[in-house]
Amino acid sequence: MSEAHKKQLKLQLWNIANTLRGKMDADEFRDYILGFIFFKYLSERMHLYADKLLEEDGITYDSIDENTPNGKEYLEAIQEEALGKLGYYLKPTELFTNIAAKGNSLEGGDTFILEDLTTILRNIEQSTMGTESEDDFGNLFEDLDLTSTKLGKTDEQRNTIISKVLSHLDKIDFQLENTELDVLGDAYEYLISQFASGAGKKAGEFYTPQEVSKILAKIVTSGKGKLKSVYDPTCGSGSLLLRVAKEVKEVGAFYGQELNRTTYNLARMNMILHDVHYKQFDIKQEDTLEHPQHMDERFEAIVANPPFSAKWSANPLHMNDERFSQYGKLAPKSKADYAFVQHMIHQLAENGTMALVLPHGALFRGAAEGHIRKYLIEDRNYLDAVIGLPANIFYGTSIPTCILVFKKCREHSENILFIDASAHFEKVKTQNVLREEHIEKIVNTYRNRTTEDKYSYVARMDEVIENDYNLNIPRYVDTFEEEDPVDLDFVSSELQSLESDITDTNKTISDYCDELNIKAPF
């Protein structure tokens, strides 16, 4: 697919989103537009799969009459196959194309489709009940409230706008039969990022900028062609997990946990849209620190962008929790950064790599955090690298951030790599952006473990100990730019010249004052 075609597709999708713009906030209409795209995907996938099953019989899925005995027999067989293979089922009359056509069938007016659409979305979820895919499809469409007055004050107004959106979407070919292309997945990611940039502070809840995702993904997959498993304890829309999959040939299983219900639904949709089989992912909705859902699992790759310095309970009972007990101290109530680190370390496999984004303060804050940091470096020797990122690269916050990389079995156990990439970015409007060359420089420096003046430094463990386990990057990477020496003789002559000019100017002003017969101002 050409870049021009991709741009055109993205433009079409954003234009559809604009149909809803103005009626509600970005994060609200996001749920509608992404939900409808997901419905279209499920429908087209069902249609393609059913047509393939019916090839030998020389008929197509949408030609089956649901009301005849023969038609019912076909549908029962297809339903059984679809639930096993796809994890869900849609009848021919429930296909996206049919409902979109019905909503725009009358010239100059719409046919009422709200009730039909509500029933279809409910039927998709109910088709999975009692099957292996029930947990992955349950309540997926709960944020698509088709009765919301934000869509319109009356049923007719709501019906009209939804019919328009469906009609626009129906005209876009997502080319699902072309397995080499991930048109719909890429389009979905594009919309998520667009909504993130427009949603301000809330955006951090569900989206990590693609550039940062790339760095994390490339780091945890270094030297690997396949991954047994990848995990994100604060997975948002699941984009970070999917980014890891792009860096290797195969990922055995995807695991994630997300607190926000709407974002959790978004993550499940995102997985399915990217053709991750429902048996291959396990996304749970719950508070990761208080109620972890994958405690018995150990993961080969872990990536995360936890909420910066979030509050958590820091309940003393957590000292009996195997994730925290060995450290002797809990992360402070007001800053859960190291609680997430401890949780992820616990879930990391012996041969695994984990990389997470944290605010810069996590590198040098003292008290309990300093104690945990010291334990991770001195007792465990798990910290592999510290990477300083530019400020203002995350949506909704301008604070500088860093990436910490941990391994349980480190190849370079006698040192820690420090990278200062804080000055390597391009400014685009109000946001700082990492370009491909910036990303490659960070990743190559990490993989080759090189020291570069004013950019990176491989610090010996005794240097870190000497700095009392303070990981503030300027302590290791000297970015000080020496100023040009000042020529004092030149400055002196310049001052003398200015003094002479002032004397001449004062004389001129004094002469004018004499002519005007007024007192000079000096």
C-alpha cells in the first residue's frame, strides 16, 4: 500500500470522526468512531470466513435465506465453525454493509436503524457466551451508547448521524483479504493517536507516543526473533504490546492489565483488529498494584508506561506480598513509580528484559525510593540501562522522562549504561518529537553499549556506588558545553569606545538645550 493511499485512508477516517466533532469531547466521540470501525471489521471478517466455508457449495453468505430449513442448517454449521475459529458470530442480516445500506436506503430520508444496531451489537457479545472467547468479547460495546443525547436530542437526529457515519465507513475498503496489509490496524492506531493528541491530559491514560513505543519495543526484543510472551501491566489501548509484535517474527501470547474500563475495551478491540487470535491474548481489567491478575505468570518481555507518580494505597499489608516483601520498604503513597517497578520485576522471567517509562524524579528521589533503587542495583544487580528522553514528548505533560531497562541475567553485570537523549528531538508546534534517526541512535547505543561524548557513558558499578545510587544522568554523562573564552582587552576597548560615544552624545544634547534656553538633563 502506497504512502499516498495510506494518507488518503487516514484523511477519510478523520473526516468521518469530524461528523461527530463538536457534539461531544474528543475522548467521548472516540468511543463511537472506534466502536463502529470495530463492528465493520468483525462483520467483514465474518463475511470473508463464511464465504470461504461456502466456496464448495457455490453460494455466498449473504445469499442464505435465514428463514428456510436449508438456510437455518447452513447457519448453524457456520456458527459452530465461526465460534471456534473467530470467537464470535454474525448472521447475514447483521453484517455491517446491510445495516449501513438500510440506514441510508430512502432518498431524502433515513430508515430507523438504532434498535437494529443495538440488537446486533448485543448479539455479537451474546454469541460468545459459554465459549472460550466469552471473556474477550464480553461487554465490548458497552461504551457505544446509541441513546445518548450527545448524538442528538431526538431519536431521529441520533439515527441520522449514526447512519451517516456508517455510510461513510461502508465506502472504505480495508482490504482484509490481503493478509500482507494491516490497513485497518494501522488506521485504528492512527485514530487512537489523533484522539490522544486532541484529548490533552486524558490522553496519557490510553496512549504512549509511537516513537517511545518503538524504543521500548526494540530494546526488549534485542537479539530475539521470537518471544514466548509479552506483558504490559498498564496496557492502555494495547498499542505498546502490539508494537513489540512488530519487532519480532512471532509472539506466543499477549498479556495486559488496565484499570480504566473504557480503555480496557479499547485494548481488546485493538488486539482483535490486529488479527491477534482471542486465545493468544489475555487482557484483564483491574488495579494492577492492588489486584494483580497474572501473578503466577513470568514474561519474557515486559513494557510499560505507568501513570507518572500516581497515588496508591501503600498498605502495610503489602509487605507480606511477594512482589514487595524482599525490599523491606514500600514505594510512598504519593508516588507509585517504584511499586510498578517492583511488580514488573516480580513478573519478569529469568531470561527476560523489561523497559518502562518513568518521570526523571525516580532517578534520584531519596527515602523509600532511594532504598528500593539501592536494593535493585546493589543486591539484585538488575538495572541494565538508564535513558533520558526529551521533555514534552508525551501528550498532556511537559515533564522530562526516562526509560529504565532491567534484566535478571545481565550480560554486562559489571556496569550500567547511561544515555542522555534529552537534546535530540525535533520541535513540531508545541510538541517535541523523536524522529527515526533519534530512535535509531538510542537503540544502537543501547545494543552496542558505546560511550559517546556528551551522549552516553558506560558507568562502572563503583561509580554508581560512589554517587550513592543516585542515577541522575548528568552525574555520568557530561553535557556541559564550554563557552568561548572572553577577550578582556577587546571588551575594555569596546567600553572605552562606548564611553567616548556617550561623551559626544551628551555634548550634542547640551548644545541643543543651550539653543532652546533650557537646563540640560545631566
